[in-house]
Amino acid sequence: MTPAARLQAAAEILDQTLNGMPAEQALTRWARNSRYAGSKDRAAVRDIVFDALRCKRSFAHLGGAETGRGLILGALRAQGQDPAAQFTGTGHAPAPLTPAEAAYTPPPMPQTVALDCPEWLAPQLDASLAAQFAPALQALRQRAPVFLRVNTARISRDQAIALLAQDGIEATLHPLAPTALEVKTNPRAIQQSKAYLDGLVELQDAASQAVIAALPPVQGKTVLDYCAGGGGKALALAALGALVTAHDANPARMQDIPPRAKRAQASITLSNRPEGQFDLVLTDVPCSGSGSWRRSPAGKWALTPEGLEKLHLIQAHILDKAKTHMRHDGYLAYVTCSMLASENHDQITAFLGRNPDLELVKDRQFTPQDGGDGFYLALINTRKT
């Protein structure tokens, strides 16, 4: 495919996503119907689509329309390129610019548009992040770094770097967590690498790893991962020697845990109805995902005030349920991949107000300026008398 043909394919996929189809589904459908597209073409089109979704407001502003074609026009203008050079209409290139498109001069761009921030959420994010508001939102407009968690129960970070290099993958130590590597080259080769297939490394954001590192020592301790999902944090805890039980309200979300645990040589118990109490209860709750919008940009535009309020209720409910599984001298860890105070500090303040027997040990807000995604951790235990 020519570069222009890739742009046209991306514009058509973007039109489908703007009409409500998930981006992954639209990309998969296009790939199945476009057998002529090689792996490099598919990767390039995917990158164009996700870049446009991260920057939907600013690209639409520069392109003059919130359509697939408008977003591609805006993307080229954001890069300082003349769209007419690609919009030729020859072969599979986009149709030539209309007179209106060629003459369009974007008006001044408001800050929230330039930062690709949903307008209704801007005041909340600004209040939550203060001086980090603009830098954090700017970071969310870029592609996320690729991070690996080294299974340090079986291999050191330096050994993992050397092993990855044998498969042409360059990785470097990352300071945010003692298990973290940042992949510098050839990230698409990771899942076929020996280090990955042998369970010596896992894909996991550096801030997510830093959350685990900030927990109390877990070796030999019982841990309930109450919202386990695909099991990334459960695997990390097991690698530290924890006796992990994984639970999720939707058990189907945990279907990948057994094969991942087998690959990592880790032991994790799955439970649809966890019983008893644990030394540590980890609640990685459903949230807005505002800290990880560069990985899942569609979530930024799909979130609504009503949806956020529903998440607040779910989070509070999970905290109340998880508390019943916490030993008297144990810990409750509350985690989100959000940068909104209403999901983080405010949620914990309300929970402690309902439970005066508990106290906050520590909390931390991670932002992209720390090197990974935006995450929040609050660690709670029984109030000392």
C-alpha cells in the first residue's frame, strides 16, 4: 500500500469508529477484507487510526470536520504537511481536496481542544491535577511507551535485557519500578520472543508495576485480587511470593489467568466466591481510565457524566464489599488508572468516613510525568488505638 492508500483506509475505519464501532473491531474487519495489506500496512493503518483517536478534537479542528477524512486532514496539518500532496485521488489515495477544504483556515485553538480534553471533564481534571493538568493531557495525546514486567522470581532485569536482545528487542531499565523495562525497539516482536513465551517477562505498564512495588511485603502472605481481570497484578504479586486468590465479578474476564500463570510458573487460585479474610485485599476497580487514555483513546470520548457517576457508585460498593475480606491487622489497597480526584482521593475520604475504624496509611497519584500511565493507590489498614 502507498502512504496515501493507508491514509484512505484509516479514514474509512475512523468513520466506522465515529459511528460507534469499536476501533479494534473496525480494524479487524478491514484487515479481513483487505488481503492485499501486509503486516507493515496493517500496523501503519492501526497507528494512524489510534493517533487520530487520541487527538480527535485537535485534528477535527485543524481538518475542519469530525469525520474520518477531516481527522486525516487535521493529522497532516498537525505534522506541517500539505494534504494536497496525499489527497490526489489517484490509485487508492483520498479524493482531491474540495475548494472549501483547500481554502480552510483553522481558527485559534482553545486550550482544551489543543489538549484533546473532553470539554465537560476539563474542570475536574484541572482541579485534580493542578499544575500537571496541561503536561498530563499533552502526554495522553502521544503513543504510550511499551513496558515489560520482569518475572524476577526467575530472572533478573539484566538477564531479561540480554535475552530479549537475542530476539532483536532492545529494552532498558526503567526507574519507576524495580521490575520494569522499557522497550525501545521492535515491540511487535515481544509476544513471539523466547523471554515472553517462557514466562520471564509480561507486558505491563510501569506505573501499574510501581503500584505493586508500593504495597507492603507480600511474601508468604494471603492476597485477594478482588478485581483481577486478566491477572496482570495477580501475576506480579505471585512473583513476589504471595499466596494469591483471584476474583472478578465477571469470571470470564479471568480466562487468561491460568495460561498466563502456567507460562510464568506461578500459582494463582481462581474464585468466583472468595471466602474468609486475607492479609491484603487489592481492589483495582473499574474507573474512567483517564490515566490510560493514550492506550484506550476511545474511552476518553465515550465517557459521560452519567457514566462517571455510575462508576463512583461501583467503586464505593467494591470498597465496602472488599473490606469484609480484610484481616483485622491486614491491608486494603484501592487502585485506579484514573487521574480524577472524584474516583481517587474523594472516594477514599468517603470510604473512611463510613469506616472510622480504618485509616489511610499512604496514597499516591501517578501521572504520565512519572514515566508510566496515570494510576492512583491508597493503602488502608485498621486504625491504631
